[in-house]
Amino acid sequence: MLKINPEVLKAVRENRPVVALESTIISHGMPYPKNVETALAVEKVIRDHGAIPATIGIINGDAIVGMTPEEIELFGKTKGILKASRRDLPVVYAKKLWAATTVATTMIIANQAGIKLFVTGGIGGVHRGAQETMDISADLQELAKTNVTVVCAGAKAILDLPLTLEYLETMGVPVLGYQTEELPAFYTAHSGLKVDYKLDNAHEAALTMHEKEINNLSGGILITNPIPEEYSMDKKVIDAAIDKAIEMMNEKGIKGKETTPFLLKTIAEITSGDSLESNIKLVLNNAAVGAEIIKEYCKLK
Ligand code: PSU
Ligand code: MN
């Protein structure tokens, strides 16, 4: 069952700006209590920019659209909350479980609730070594089919970025740079790879969403927004931390859905928390940009 909070429901019906947010970043992407502080701060940034936040998660088999601060606190604190991607949803609903939603499932539920834009930190993608492991995040397939625009800070170098771009191209997903021509690499603004197109401002982003919709082009749009220079990490430091974390992951034999949470946690440990601080700052920055884009989009309706 979809449980949409009344404020969010009213805003969607009245064509006022709503921004969806995911809960895997809370339960599996950051440690407590920074995860909860960040989730609440992101909601505040969205409100300060004149939009309404809707954090999405699954409680007792109900998809909650617009979690309360108390629910966010529970998602941040409770151990053993599942990480649910598309394949998990039927079972989570049938067994009435608690589950954090990934980019893929947040897109699915946002779409069902009529929310057009979703803000996060980073998306899943084609993992390094995917030629052997076939580890490709279900987020990419979801971007191919579900009509939600995702604002993120690019994809981090725990992934194979060139292969991730190839995959998105094959799936017909526009990969756009917010005021940049370069694909941002999450902890830094630079990957050395190009996005398909640069968006000059929020209005142009909104127009692109609108054109996709009126031309019945199904699927998502990926808007990549670089981390502000002052919060960006030193490329050498972060690259070394990522390589080390991947080495540790292989030694421990970590696979499948544990991969991304393990790497995030290990990179934060190796960098003594610096990567976590960058992660928080880039999500807040994405929230501001996402709110501006959805405000412009609502004006077009
Ligand atoms: N990237 C991040 N932080 C995150 C995630 C990705 O920088 O928290 C989470 C998102 O919820 C994303 C998921 O959808 O990890 C991808 O997991 P997987 O690779 O197992 O599909
Ligand atoms: Mn995976």
C-alpha cells in the first residue's frame, strides 16, 4: 500500500513542487547519527528553497511517501532494515517488512505518487570488474523505464564510470551536467568524462523534463551536479582510498547488495571521515538544485 503524507498529497494535486528523497542513504549509506542529521538537513534545504520534501521508505509493508522525522530517526538507528531494490519489493510488501529504498525503488514509488523529481547523492552503476561479476545496479534499468528525474553528484569511482555511461546511453537515458560539461565523480567535480549535454540553469532542466513528458519519451533523466569546489576531496587521496576499499572488499569476498554499503563505510574509515563530510555537503547542494528545478517545472504546467 502507498501511504502518502497529506502535505505531499495536497502539493502533488495542486501542482506545487515536491522533491522525493531515498532512505537507503540513511540506513546503509551513512553512520548514525550523521545519517539522520543529514536527512533532516536535506529536507530543510528543500523547504528553504520553497519545495516540499518527501522521504520514501517502507514500514510494515507500506510504502511511505513523506516520512516523519520520527520515522527518519528509526530508519537511521535501527539495525537490520533491508535494502530494497526492485526485485525485493513484492516480498517486502507480502511479508510486511521494513525496507530502505534505493534509487531504483524510490523512483518507482515516487512515480506512483506523482512526484517527478528525486534528489540523492550518488546512483548505483556498472561496478568495476562487471565484465566478470555482472554487478550492474538495478538503478540503471530503472532510469531506463521510470519517468522520474534524478539529481545526483555523478557516480563515484567505486564504479566503472565509462561503462556506466555506455550502459545509460544504450538504455536511452539522458546524462546531463548541471552547469558543467564534465561528468562529476561524486567526491570530486572531475572524472575526465563528458556528459551528453550541459544544462545552463534550472529552467533549462525543467524544459528538458517537460519535453520528455509531452513527447511520451518514457524513462528517467539523470542530472549530475558537481560537488562545490570547497568541499571537494583531493583526487589522489580519494582514489587511493577507493582502491584500498575495493581491495579489502575482494579479500573479504563481499558481493551483491552489500558491495555499495561496504565501500561507502570503508572509504569513510580510510579517510577518517573526510569522505563522509564531502558526501553530506554534496547531498545538501543537490537538494538546493533539485528544489530549484522542480519549482521551474511546476511553472510550465
Ligand atoms: N551511492 C551513494 N550512496 C548511496 C548509494 C549509492 O553514493 O547510499 C545507494 C543508493 O540507494 C543506490 C544504491 O540506489 O546504493 C545502489 O546499490 P546497488 O549498487 O546495490 O544497486
Ligand atoms: Mn549490485
